[in-house]
Amino acid sequence: MKLVRIALVVMMGAATAHAQNKAHEKDEAGETVKDAPALAAALKDAKLSLGDGLKVSERSGTPISAKFELEDGKLQLSVYTMKGDKFSEVVVDHKTGKITKTEAITSGEDLAAAKKQAEAMAKTKRSLRDVVTKAEKANAGFKAVSVSAEMENGAAQADVNLLKGSESKHVEDKL
């Protein structure tokens, strides 16, 4: 009877963790939808695609996530990279394609997210750039605005958020 209770507690814990992960994904997708009009307007000035930003950031390590975001009202292309067991946030100028800032990720939610993304990337040979290219080809007119690696049900996958004007779309692809 004790083993049954333990098994139930473990299963409930796993179900709760999965539900929290899905809730986090919905929050991120919801954030993209909420910010879609402002982000779409800001992206008109971008000369670089998300895929291009991923390629540029490879000089600083393996990209594990990337996103266009509005930081203090200005468009920014931020890429998390890993090199060995070290993580960095690389900011790529969306007009020139030059790296403008590289900052070590050493603590907090950013480090926790980077470790989870690195776990997924360690289980694949595909790059996030390949996933972004495939998602954009499969969704004509849409441009990728974010991509991140994650583990889901023991398998590595990538979540991609796309925009077409202020219309947004979320797609997942196995890594």
C-alpha cells in the first residue's frame, strides 16, 4: 500500500511539472500575441532575420534560444548560447549583424532556462537555425521571432513563434 501511495505522489508530481511547463509555454506564446503589434512594427526596421542572428551568435557558442524583443521600447535580438558548461546572452544588432554585447549568464531564471535549453540541444544534431528555416518555409509569409530548445516527454524539441503582420503562430518541431 505504501508503494502505491509513493507511486501516486510521483505521478502527481510529474503531472504537475508537465502542467507547469505547458502553462509557461502558453504564457510565452501569449506574450508574443500581446506584443505582436508593437513587435511587428519594430521588425520593419530589422535587416537581419532570426536565422541570421542565430548564425552570427555561433561565434560565441552554440545557440540554445533566440528572440526579438522590445527592450525599453527598442527592438533587440537576444540569443542565448552555450560553450562547454558556460552560458551567455549575445545581443546582435538587427541592422548591422554585429554582436553589440555578450554577457555571461550566471544565476537566476536565465541560468535555469539556459540549462534546460542546453539539455535539449545536447540530445540533437540539428541546429535552431535549421528549425527556424523549416518553420518559415512551412508557414509562408510568417517570420520567426523566437525559438527555444526544450525537453518534452524525454525528447528534444524546438518551440518557434512566428509573426505575419500582427498575426502570430506557435509551432513545435523535433530537434
